[in-house]
Amino acid sequence: MKIKNLANWSRQNLFSSWYNSLISLFCIYLIIITLPPFIDWAFLSATFDGNLKTDCKTSGACWVFIKVWFEKFMYGFYPVENIWRINLSFLILILSIAASFFVRDKFKIYILFFLIFIFPIIAFILIHGSFGMQIVESREWGGLALTFILAIFGIIFSFPLGVLLALGRRSELPVIKYFSICFIEFWRGIPLITVLFAAAVMFPLLLPADTYVDKTLRIAIGIAIFESAYIAEVVRGGLQSLPKGQYDAARSLGMGYWKMNFFIILPQAIKTVIPGIANTFIALLKDTPLIVLVGMAEILGMINLAKANPYWLGMAVEGYVFAAAIFWVASYFLSSYSQRLENKYSTEKK
Amino acid sequence: MNKEKVIELNKVNKWYGEFHVLKDIDLSVYQGEKIIVCGPSGSGKSTLIRCINRLEEHQEGTVRVRDTILDHHTQSIEKIRSEVGMVFQQFNLFPHLSILDNCTLAPSWVRKMPKKDAEDLAMKYLTKVKIDDQALKFPGQLSGGQQQRAAIARALCMEPKIMLFDEPTSALDPEMIKEVLDVMTDLAKAGMTMIVVSHEMAFAKEVADRVIFMDEGSIVEEKPTAQFFSNPENERTKLFLSQIL
Ligand SMILES: Nc1ncnc2c1ncn2[C@@H]1O[C@H](COP(=O)(O)OP(=O)(O)OP(=O)(O)O)[C@@H](O)[C@H]1O
Ligand SMILES: [Mg+2]
């Protein structure tokens, strides 16, 4: 019975025509030549036990490398005794996101407000330290924690800025309109790596000698502004898709510019471009390793350091596979979260 | 008639670029009057009523609504919009909000009404247009006729002194036209000042005090309803009436 179902299923889905059969056979061939060796390498012949490179005697992956360096990959050079402060920050973040799934819509606004305005302050106080907690300068931050700090900062600040720029670009006031256009096109026209170098190296030279803006902060602001230009263009697409009648109706009810946009225009425009926004944020997340080039060690940077350690030479593949898995999981989370939102709002409309 | 003049248009002119849409429009509307505006497509009917609440800007002449002269100041525009309700051909309900929220949004955020009061008000008007049982649905779940009645209720929730209707039944299937016209007739009987762009001549005969015929951006005929139908003077009005009746 099962076998018959399988045969039916594969006839319908894999071999429905000669070219589909060809493509299916080719894909099956690819899976057969790549998957078993990978499974063998990653699991069957891999070494999990031990604390030294010499413990890895088999031909498979040496996960001992990841195990030994795990804390560094996650937290960089953050003082070990204070790591709980980072964990607590992320725990607060995860809990509030999880809570948003379970509470009624009315409270979601409060959670959003908390995440945008209050959480960054709490996280900064915890991670950077004050109120008697030991200060950890941002140059000691690193690893996956730094990746997430930059990505979350980028998301939280690029989103509102991008929305304002999108509105500005459609403004009837020429000054605002042309300022927004220039701003967006300028930041879209330069590569992120230029922004990072400018923020890390050039920007301090332009400041008066006695002012100092933290390097991590400069980089984070650079990333947020860079991404805001992309968000602006995505949101503008959504704005353009709205019928003019929505504006007419809102205006005829006496709503001014901000009320109209906040209650009527933006909620609809943003809903239609959730996939585009998620795309931009996933790109942002995957762009963060570029900061290696300005001397900051997020997770990929830490892996580069570790694999250059004389006792751990030749561990590049393990390190990069590990990094790939982490980025894949994080990106997958973002993309399924966006899909969830999208589904929710598309059913609401019907 | 010594009733108060609530709308006064004086030599209003409007251009879209080179195109002269409204030519020297003079119009006075008194408290409680019902005016029907008709005319061929493209004659400027929509543009005319949209100039009254500044959805379109006129370039010459004056528009006065009650005590307010319409000018560039946001204050005067917002004052007028809070006193003038509008209903559109395409309903223009907000699709992301329930019918109830469509109705309470402006009262709570523009008139700053407490939520409870706004909801009571909304239910009062939804009951009036006979869709109180649909209050929690979304616009997409309603029929065209129900949507248009919801749109009327939404406008009424701002408790306007004047209502503008731009072809409120043209986008509806024939069987739904009546339910919307019934609601409008009730509203007219209750004494609302109304300007209605419509080609529903039976409705015009029943409720209108005056009928205005527009062609190519001008008002070419303006008469009390009975005379308009029995004794039109202008050739274009006669032609139009012969086609439509
Ligand atoms: N935004 C605009 N830009 C340029 N021309 C316009 C614009 N809006 C309307 N027009 C033109 O102005 C004229 C009057 O338009 P209006 O919508 O007021 O006509 P109408 O009498 O309401 O017609 P209908 O019965 O088809 O609704 C039309 O010729 C139209 O093409
Ligand atoms: Mg029209």
C-alpha cells in the first residue's frame, strides 16, 4: 500500500514528463554523490570527544575544535564571569518575541514599544555595564553575540528610519522629497564595505579631537543607515500599491498627514511588503561578517582567529560549516517568522 | 426661504494643467437642502464636490462652508473636513480594519472621543444603516451594498453637518442599489444637507430640492426638481434627460 502511494506520488511529482524526469534523475544523482559522504564526514566518522586536536584521529570532522572554542565563538573576548549579562539580554529578547505570539493584538503594541524603545536601553546597560556592574568596553564584544547585537540594532533603527525616508520620498514638500531621494540614492550607491571603513577609520578623523564615538556604535549606525535606504525602497513599493481612494477616505474624515499614514496607509503598505522587508533583514544579518575587515571579530572573525591558532591548524572546514549552520538557522528563523506574519494578515483581509 | 447658507461657491475655477475642469462655478446650498448633481462623464461633477472638502484644490474663486473660508491653512481644511462627510463610488473602506474600527477610528483619533463613546456612536449609526450585525467583519467579507452602507455609517460617525456623495450607487449591482438609496432617503428625511452626484433620477425626484446639470466644467442648468424634469431649458440637458430617463 505505502509503496504504491510512493509510486503514484513520484509519478505525479517527479516523472510527470520527460524533462521533469531528467531533472529529477539529475537531482537524485547529485544527492547520492554528496549526501552520504557529508553525513559520513559530519557524523559517522566525526570525533566529538576530547579536548585537543590530537584527539581527532579519524578522517571525519573534528567537532572537538568547535567544542573547545565554543564560548569564544559565541561571546568573543567578553569576560567569562559576565557572560550571563549577554545571556540575560538575549533571554529577554527571546521571551518578549515568544510572548508576542500568545497575547492579544492590543498587547502586541506594548511589546513592540518595549522592543523598540526600552529593550535596547536594557540590553546596552547589561552588556556594556553600569550601575556598579563591571564595564565591558565594546571592543571586547565579539562572536555570535556581536553578530546579533549589530543585526538587531540594525533592524530596530533601520526600520523606522526607512519608513520615514519612504514617506519623505513621496512628500509634496520639495525640500523633504529631494533630501530623501538624495539620501536613499547615496546610501544605495555605495557598497557596505565602504560604509564600514568610513565609519571605522574616516569618521573619527572628521570629528573634533576631543569627541569620541565608540567604534562599535559607529559601525552599528553605519549599518543601520545603509539598510534604511533599502527598507525605504521596499516600503515605497508598498505605498505605491495602495489605491488613491484610501488617501481620499482618510482625508475626508479629517485625518491629518501623520494620523492618515500611521493608521491607514503604513499598516497596509507594510503588510504587502513583509517578504521584501524580511529579505532585507536577512541580507543585513548575512552582511555583518564584513566587519571582520575593520578589525572586529564577530562569529566568523572568531573562527578565523581560532583556525589560525598554531594548535588548531587545518580546522577551517569545521569552522565554516559551523558558521554556515548558525547563519542558516538564524536566517531560517527570520524567514519563517515573516511567513507567519504574512499568512496571518492575508487571512485577516479575506 | 430664510435658512442659513451652509455652502457658498463663488466664481470657482480649476485647471488640471492646461485643462479647464471647473469654469466659474457659483453655487449656494442652504441648511437642510438636498442637491442632485448630474451630467455626462468627464463634466467635472466629482471635481466640483471634491473641491468642497479640499480633496482637490481650486485655483480661483472662493469656497465657504458655514463660517469657514477654504484656504491653504490646514486649520480651515481640517475644520471643513470635520463638518463635511463624504461617500465615494468605490466605498474606500479601510480593508485592514473591521467595520467597527473603520467607524471608530476618526471619532477616537480626530475628535478624541473616549473609546467606549466612539463604539456606542458607531453602533448607533451601523444600526441606522442596518448592518450592526456585521460590525466585527472585515470590509472584504461584505457585499457591495453592505460596504457602501458601512461607508455611509463611517462618515456619519463624525457627525457631519453636510454630506457629499459621489455616485454612491454606480459601482453596485442593481439589486443592491435600493438598499443604499433607502439609507440615503432616510438620511435626507432626517434633515441632512446633502449634495449627491447621481444618475438615479427616481431618487432625485423623490428627495431632491434642486437639480444641477453640469457639462464641460460649467453648471448649465440649475432648477427646483419638478421644473428640472418637466421643463428643462438647455438643449444639452434635454438631450441628457432623453437618454437617461
Ligand atoms: N488628476 C487629474 N489630472 C488631470 N485631469 C483630470 C484629473 N482628474 C480628473 N481629470 C479630468 O477632469 C475632467 C473631470 O473629471 P471628473 O472626475 O470631475 O468628471 P465626472 O463628471 O465626475 O465624470 P464621471 O461621471 O466619469 O465620474 C475629466 O475630463 C477628467 O479626465
Ligand atoms: Mg465622477
